[in-house]
Amino acid sequence: MQKITTFMTFNDRAEEAVEFYVSIFQNSKVLKKSYYGEGMPMPAGTLMTADFVLEGQEFVALNGGPSFVFSQAFSLMVNCDTQEEIDHLWDKLTDGGEPVMCGWLTDKFGVSWQITPRILLEMINDPDPAKAGRATQAMMEMVKLDIATLKKAYDGE
């Protein structure tokens, strides 16, 4: 068990969200589920918590009621190695959700994601400020990130 686990509190769609996320990411699975019983804060039979793994990272989801909402102040960043991976995740996670900018999106459950090419982090941290600046500027002009365009900007093309 990892020392720190991300705990996500949904209004009432935690089970749907967990199944959705597990269906999108490889190396992912639901570990266990528990359900509310009679006399509890949510209707009996409603998912209370689900422990699940996405790409080796453990999470817990809870149905906590309408006082819990997500904001962009918290996001899940996914480091992608290929444009195909970016495209796949972007298409799945924006289905019913909303693209934002700079590789950010909000899914249909209100969770914010950053779908980021791993190489972008190398580019924007380059010791050459001109290269880092060009890559950063290119990123700022995109919604879904495009690796080829980022590389061209980074290289000054």
C-alpha cells in the first residue's frame, strides 16, 4: 500500500466514475467496493467507497453528497509518451466533459486532468531560456497538446 492515496469525493457518481476511469487506463482495476446500508447518509445500495488503481496509482472514491464538488485547483496530470496516447485519453476524457486549454480538460464528473506529453516537461525546463520560452508559448496557444508542434516551436522552426 502506498503511503499517500488520492481520495476523491463525488456527489453521487463515484461508481460510474471509477468504472469509467478503469476502462480508459491500462494497468488499472477496482480493488474493492463498499456500499451504503439502511439508515446511512445515502440511499441503501449506493456506492460508499471504491478503492481502485490507475496505472499503478491507488485512489479511493467516495459518494459524499452534493456539498462536494471538484475544481481546477486540483487536477490529475497524466504524462504521455506518444501523440496517440494523448489523443486517446483526450477523446475519452472529454466525452461528456470539456476541453480547457494548455492540455487541461474537465471530464463529465467535474474532475480536472492535464494530458501532458512527457517531453514537454523537458522542453520547458531546458536551461536555454529561448527554447523553454518557445515551447511554453506554443503550449499556451493550444487546447489539446500536440507533440510535433511543440517540438517545432522548441527547435525554433
